[in-house]
Amino acid sequence: MTSLILHIPHSSSKIPMDKGYVVDKKILDQEIIKLTDWYTDDLFFIEGSIIVKAEFSRIFCDTERFSEDSQEVMAKYGMEVLYEKLDDGSIIRDVSTKLREEILNNYYWPHHEKLNQAVNEQLELNGKALIVDCHSFPSNPLIRDLNQEQNRPDFNIGTDPFHTPRHLIEISKNFFKKKGYSLGVDWPYSGSIVPLNHYQKTKNVSSIMLEINRALYLNEPGNQKSNNYLAVKKTIVEYLKVIKTACNNI
């Protein structure tokens, strides 16, 4: 039976080292509050899943960004794999070539190797693998968000034309409609992670991103859980079980 691979890149608030930072702790903490996908490591947890979690803040190293700035659309905003600017455009860190190499080698690449290994193990055991890319998003767009549309949906699924099977998209639409939630498809965020070794190569590696509107479970703009937290968690767990069953029935 295929186990879900839950990729959780943005739930941590830890900064492992302060090299290069040019702002004080107060400013850094404010940005962490703003950009962290709070509690996604708990909201997305189901028994028997394989967890690939970044144990460091995205502000330190964003494992969902391309390692090469030339490939990363957010590089022009200073929010590439190693953030050098805050959401408001202010300088947050000076990243030297040496520091960049140190962080990528000790944090970025080991994280991606864990994901790649989890996928390889599932392929070897079951002949297929399903990644769920686990995120949340603020109810109002960030300053640097590429999509500035208001009235964001309750949930969003991100897809990949090669790695997201059509039936998973339809299952997702039906599931959230029945639950009474609005669902964006590649809106306000798009795509879903796949290890580079398998990207556009291995059709049996499926991937879908699920993003939760933070207004559903947090008292924004802070990180305090709202009274709706447990109900949202229950919905997410049900969704994960539904797509796991669908994957195993193919």
C-alpha cells in the first residue's frame, strides 16, 4: 500500500545561524510570523505517512525555491532560495558566496535528498509515489505575491501538468465542494514539488499541493490558533485519506 509523502517546507520558525543578517531579532521575528506556514506539520499529519519536513525557517533557506537564482522567479524580489529581502523590500541579509555554499550544502540539498529518497523507496515498494506539498497562505496577498487578487479561496490545490493526475484534481474539487469550502486550482499559488531526479521523467510520481487559507485556522495576522483549528485539521485529514485511497485503488 502506497504511503503519502507529506512535504512540509515552511512550518518551522527556526533560524539555525545568524550569519549575514543585518536586521535585529524583532524585525526577523515579525517576518517569521508573517511568512511561516504555521502548524502545517500538525494539520497535515496522518498515521502511516512519510514526513519530509524542513526543520528551519523559509527565511533562512526556502527549500521550495530553485537553487539557481537564474531559474527562480522570486529572485528579482530578493526572495530567492536564501532570502536577502523582507516582504516589504527591505534588506534582511547579505549572502556571500561562501555563506550561500554553506547553507545549500548543509540544509537545502540534504532536505531534497530526503524527499528524493522517500520517493525512491515508494517506487521500489509500490511502483508509484504520491507527494502532497503542504502549505498555508495569508488571507490577504503579501506585498511580493505574484497574484494580488483579493477574495482568496478557503483552500487551493497546486498542480503540475505532468505529475498531477486529472482524477486527483476532480477528487479535490468534489471533496471541498461537499464540505462547503471554496477551492482555487492553481490560484492563488500554483505548482507542486517533485524531486529533480524524477521531474518530467517518472509518470508514476504524482504530486499535488494543498494550501489552507490561514483565516480558517488562525487569528490573523498573528499565529494564534482560532476556535476553528480542530475542525480544519479534521477536514484536511479526511482529504488526505481520500486521495491516499484513490492512489491505492489505481
